Amino acid sequence: MTVTVRFAPSPTGKLHVGNVRAALWNWLFARREGGRFLLRIDDTDRERSTSEYEDGIRADLEWLGLNWDDTFRQSARFVEYDMVCDALKADGLLYPCYETPEELDRKRRLQRARGLPPVYDRAALSYTDDQLAAFEAEGRKPHWRFRLSQTEVQWRDLIRGEVVVDTSNVSDPVLIRADGVYLYTLPSCIDDVDYRITHVIRGEDHVTNTAVQIEIFRVLTKMRGGNVPIFAHHSLLVGADGQGLSKRLGGLSIESFRARGIEPEAVTSLMARLGTAQAVAPERSLQALADTFSFETVGRAPARFDEAELAALNAKLLHETPFDAVSDRLAQMGVDAALWDVVRGNIETLAEASEWRDVAYGAIDPVIEDEPLTTAAAALVPDDPLSEESWSAFTNAVKDKTGAKGKALFMPLRHALTGRARGPEMAAIFPLIGAVRARARLAGQRS
Ligand code: GLU
């Protein structure tokens, strides 16, 4: 049995940190098992789905490195869904209901007032011919519900352990809306069966769906072969403040991380381990994350997502990144290996390396805070080529000449030579700046 998993986003919004967890864990599990990872686009709702969102999701997954072995759209499979529905209708498992949303709402309110769970009462199963004729005459269109067995459904969840759901406490799910649109529940099962999905890994907001879908799977596997998949439901993310993220997810899109200079590997390193017993650490290799991925280490508590943690991990990742791993991007910025080695410990995003390119090889405005000192220093800069030893020889000479020492010596020099108060070791960047630029900057000239 080849492990086959799928990530199934609806193209009705951008990929965000909440759903990237499902995408990543499916991918890691597939790669650990030498299995297959499918990308399914859940676009049965043609009105809310757009090709821009779909393209965006694909681009974000590619950027993250989550390549897929196969991909398809649900909108290409309506013929299959129609066929299954005809069979379910013939078996009485899919039945027409004519209640309006207002009528359903009224029923639920009455049930609640009587202290009953708001479960659909199956009134539609006992419509008389006259009632049906009256609905049709009114021009009402039916929505279609699946008839649950009203028994206990049980499965061994890879994260939650033994789960039991009594489907007599669950309303018969609507599979087809009155306007003919397939809701996600049935097409998902048909696809999972047809594509021989072995494991469904998704958020715990789907646990009740799973009970319903297992009942549907049992019918479908008889019709179309295959097995009921194994399930793993992960907890949902909360923010650093412990509050749910659902309302904030718009601002936590993968696109926005990319725009802020977050490396894809920072996102995957964090999301692979967040909410597990394994420590979060920067890791450029997705396969290495896959090799250590294990449902056994996954906790059930909500996982805390903190943007500050992502930014810090991004910086840590860059500090450890060798030139060769990012040489293409650095070459475009005019940053060579020598400069990268000097600055990588001092940046939070790769783009910041270009500021240091200007410091080392371009022109900057020096900041002169002690003119007598820097003027004296300008005359003491040794000749090119400068080496790592040049800095201490130079600063000793300035100290001897001016009597300045400590902060009063080093800060004015750093400010004049780099235009800023902080940065890499001066001994390391001084040789890259070179004697000509150094003399000009110490003299207060832009160079
Ligand atoms: N399109 C569904 C969602 O985004 C897929 C859920 C699933 O993985 O089955 O919630």
C-alpha cells in the first residue's frame, strides 16, 4: 500500500499560516513514507472560487518547496459526483428536503428552547405526495441530505487516539445545496476513495465531518473499491496571546511572510515542529524535517503561533546559511561570499544584505560625531590591501594620536565608516571597505 495523502485547499482565499500546517504535515508524512502527495483544489463552489486564489496557492506551495506528485480540481469531476449521487438517491441514502433556511432556523430555536440538541428532525423523510406537489408548485428546489446510520462511529486517530462520535447527535448532512452546488463533504470522500488516499491529515475542526464522512466512505468503498482512510486531526493554531487566529489569518498569509523577507525554510522549520514535543530549530532541508516527522510527538493542545518567533527563527536561519545555499539571490544583490560571511550574523532578512553591500562596496553617507577624531583617523588609514589585522593596527594608531579609547574611540569610527551604530565586527568589514573609501568617509565625504 503506497501512502497517499492530499492537501485540499478551497481557492476562496490566500494560503495562510493556519492551513500551511496541514499542507506541510501531509507533505512531510508522504516524503517520510516514500509516498505520494496530491494537491486537490476544492472548487465546487464556482462562485466563491477564483483562479487568482488557485494560482496564489500553487505559487505559495512551490515557494515553500511543497511539490506535489499529482494535482486536480474538483470542478473537473462533477460527472463522477453526479453518478454517485444518483446511486445514493436510488438507495434512499440521499433524500430531498424542502425546508427554507428560515424554517430550519425556527426548528433549531424550538429544539433549543426545549433543551434538545438542534439535530435535523428528518421531517423530509415523511413528506406526503400533497406536500411534495405543493413545494414544487411554489417553485422550491430541494437540498439533499445524507441519511446517517445514527450509531456510534469510531476510529483510531493518529493524533487524538480513539475517537467515538454518535451520529444520532449529528444532523443528516446537506450534501447538495438547493442551488445544486455540491458542498465539500461528499466530493471529498469520492475523491479520497478514487485517488486511493490512505491518510487524511487535517485540522480538528473536521472531527465531526470525519464521523459523517466515515459513514459515507463505507458506502462508497462498496461502490468504487478502496478503503476508509486513516485520520489524523491536528489542533488549531492560536496567537501568542492564546486567542484563536481565525479573524487574523488574512494578515498571516504566506504571501505576506514572503513580502516581509521571511525565508520559506523559516516557515517550514517552525510549522513542522510547532505543537510537537520536538524542538524548533532552523533547518534548510525539507527532507531532514520529513525524516524526523512523527505523529507520536504531536500534542493535542492548540499550538501557539508567534510572529516574533518566526522572525527570530528567520534571523537564526540566515546566520547559519552558507553562501552557496543562497548564492543566486546574493549575486543579484551584488553580495559576494566574503561580504556574506561578514554580515550574515547581523541581518534579519536576506534583503538587508544589500544595505551592507553599499557599506562595503558602494556609497554611504558617513555619520560624523567627533570630527577632530575622525579627521585625525583619516590620515592614519593604512594602505590597501587591508587585512583582518589592519583594524587593530589602525585603531591603536588613532588611540596613540588622539588619546581616545573604548567607546569614545570605536563609536565615532564605526559611525563614520559604516553610517550606523551597529553591525558586524569592524575588523572583518574594514578590509572590504578598503582604504580609499575609509579615508573619504572619515573625512565626512559620501563615498
Ligand atoms: N477543502 C477542505 C478545507 O479546506 C478540505 C478539508 C480536508 O482536508 O478534507 O477545509
